[in-house]
Amino acid sequence: MKSFTHAFIIVAALASGTSAFTAPAGSSQGRFSTEVYRQTKEPPPLPEIRDISYGEESRKYRRTVYTHDDWIKHRSPDRFARNLQAITSSGVYKSVAKEVVATTTVAAAIVGYNCIVGGYTDFEGIKHTALVSNHLVPVFALPLAPFTLSSPSLGLLLGKFVS
């Protein structure tokens, strides 16, 4: 019975000449006419790319096949020393160097500000007082609750990739 009802609705819709993709006649309220789009000019050209990043420029030199010799080099015991020596010439480092420097600079500025305004505890556990003891100057801090609540889930997620 359901298939008969569905077939009847489809046949009735086709016979009436209506379509879900066109507006009914005389109902142009709230719709844009196509004349507006025909009168628009060509979109402005995109500015030229002046400086192509290292990551995009070096993409054409990357290998697509990982051979047995590459695997032996990857698994060699001295790979850690080799990777540490090549860290500043790494393509990943060159691609994200600006972001890393900016993030590190902001973090160091906030830590320095908090040490001056709120004091700090050194490595021996001695609490040093703030250089500026004005209570109107705030100390920057984040609440720990979001990090504490999400850490078990993040641990499970990372454990999935490590094992």
C-alpha cells in the first residue's frame, strides 16, 4: 500500500507540472532575479603571489616512492643524531618557523609579565614576590578545568595512535 501511495504522489507531481527547483509563477518575493547576476562585472583579480613558501616550492622535489634503501636509512640506529643535526634545515621547520617563533614570543612575554606582576616559584621551590605589587594589575591565567576534563579522552586518543 505504501508503494502505491508513493507512486501516486510522484505521478501527481509530474502531471501538475510543478518542480521543486523552480519558483512558482508570481512568487519572486525574497528571490534575486538572474538579471542581477548578468549585470555583475568580472570579479577582481587575485593579487600575485610574491613569495612562495618553502613547503610549496620544495613539493616538486619530494619523492613518491619509498624504497628498501630508504627504509634501511630510516631504521638506522644513528637516525636520532642525524635528525637532530638536520632540524634547522628541515622542510617542516622552514614551513612553520614563523608560527613557532610568534607563538614562542607571545608565550615568553606572558610568562615574563606574570613573573613581574604575580611573582614566581623557582626550581628549588622558593616563592619570590612580585616586582610590581599593585593589586589592580591582573595576572594572566587559564582555568585548568577544560584541560583536566579533556585529558583522559586525549590520552585514549593518543594511545590509539601510539600503539
